[in-house]
Amino acid sequence: MSRKKPEPEQTRWEFSTFRRPNDYSVGQWRQDCPSSFNGDVQVHKYRITIELVEEPVETVRARLVDLWETCDNHHHWAPLRAAMAATGGVFTTEQGCRRAR
């Protein structure tokens, strides 16, 4: 009977996300000392770097327009308008939350 060799532990993850980090999410990853609990031994250190990906303002505005045009929740209208204003743009009369008209 042959035993399968264990898969090597993944040591690198790289991905992009639209989720903004906050104190809670960072706290979920923070651990200041090694531990062993329920069979999970954590003795290796990992470095996690979070940085904003700079993109052209046109790209951000296009995403906002898409969100605005597909939005059906009136609670999102003011935050979407504020986010667009922060880019120096405004929603045009041709664009608009379906139920806002």
C-alpha cells in the first residue's frame, strides 16, 4: 500500500480585491506569537502587504456608472453620488438608478 506524499504548503498568494481593508479585517490576520490549537501548529511567519492599486479616474468612473445604472436600492444613491463627486464627475441625465427617475 503506497501513501500519497503530502502536498507542499502554499507559501505565496497574490490577488486583487475590491474589499477595502479595515481594522477588523486586519485584526483577523494579525497574530503576534506562534501557536498550536486543535492540531493547527502555526510557527511560520507571513508578510502581508495591502496597497491601493492606482487606476485611471476613467476606470473608476466607469465602475461607478455601472453600479449606478444597476442599483435598485435607494440607500445606495447618496453614497454613489458622493463617490462620483469625489472623482470630480457627476452622473448625467442619461445615467441613473433605475428607480431614481
